[in-house]
Amino acid sequence: MRVRDELGEVFTDGAFVDAFGVRGRPGISPGQLAMVTVLQFAENLTDRQAADAVRGRIDWKYCLGLVLTDPGFDFSVLSQFRTRLVTHDLQGVAFQTLLDRLVEQGLVKARGRLRTDATYVMAAVRDLNRLEMVGETLRAALEALTVAAPRWAAEHVDAAMVRRYGARIDEWRLPKDQPGRRKLAAQVGTDGYQLLAAVFDGQAPPWLGEISAVEVLRQVWIQQYVRGEAGREVIWRDADIDGEPAGQNQDHLPV
């Protein structure tokens, strides 16, 4: 609320005109989406959590200049917005606009400790959403197996894993620092590999691997993780270091 009182409307839609068409139905204000991205990073929220905050939090509505009855938007809009910023090389413009306004108001001093790197902000938000995605994928597979084969699940699914993924991932407070996010990602990856190993063990019913949520888990783990030496270390895939998966139609199992 102080942001709105002190700075007013920080981001104008005109700053993003190159990334958005001028024809067709009016879309969601890119200036508002830019402010949502700043608030999302500041509060360490996933896209789904940020969209919920826009719909349900009075302080966010006030900051964004929205009426209390504004319905908000689907969380996927934020990912699409970031893609447009990157495609049109506008991510730096957004954060520089905020920095300029802070300097004008005397809220930022020379030689202060600042985070103005747009790449860092975008990467942090991306990591939060990747964490939510892999966690929800694993949770969905656990739920599907519990419903389809409750006796098998009770015998082969670790109780700690059940407790860990009992709540939706968007209800978690995810780590703010990158080492914490990577540690959690490795934990989720290890749990997923453990579950896949149990499902595709020769003693398990063959039809377990045909459950759609399990197949999604298998595919997502191929896309999101790699195994270290001797298969013991679980590494969150970094495309720049580990490369992309071999192909969309993967027949091998990540177990």
C-alpha cells in the first residue's frame, strides 16, 4: 500500500507497447502485470500464488489500482507475460523504470545494496514455478496410486513422502534463496525416482506404470532431472549445462 501511496502508478502500458499488439480485444494491463511480477518476487510467490493474491488481497488490489471486485486473471498469464518480455528484450526496461522512480523519490541511495538484475528476478520466479510443477506432478502420482492400488501404496510408499506431499505445493512457503530451492528440488527429485523405481520394479503390478499420472511423472522427471555419477546424485536439469532431453518420445525409464 505504501508503494502505491509513495510512487503512484509505476509502470505505464506504453513502456511495453512493442511486446503487445494493438488489434483485437483489450488484454490485461502489462503495466499491472509488471508490478505483479515485482510483488511476486518480493514475497517469493509462484505464479499461482501471485494470481491468488491479486484476486483475494486488498493490499495488492490497492497497489495495482484495482477495484475490490476485480476478478483477477488466470495464473498462466504471468508466464506468458514474462515470455513476451524476454522475446522483446524488455525485462530490463521494467525494472529500470522502478529503479528510476525510487531514485526520484530519494528512496534509493548511492552505493546502496540493490537487486536490479532483471535476469535474477526472472530466474527466481521461474525456479519457484518449476518447484511447484515438479512437486504437484509427484503429488498427483501419489494420489493416483493411492486410489488405484491402496494396498500396494501402503506397502511401498514411504510414510515421510506421504506427509511431505499431503498438502498442495502452492500452500507451501518455498525457499527464498537459490541453494534452498535447489536443495528442495533435489529432495523432490529423489522422492520421484524412488516412487518410479517402486512402480517399475519387476514385482509390482505392470498396470501401475500405465496410470496416466505415473506416466506424466516419468516424462516430467526426464525433462527436469538428470542423474549424477553412478546414479546416486539427483540434479535439477540446467539446459545450459546438462542439455535438453534426448527427445519427446522417451522409452527409457528414469529409474
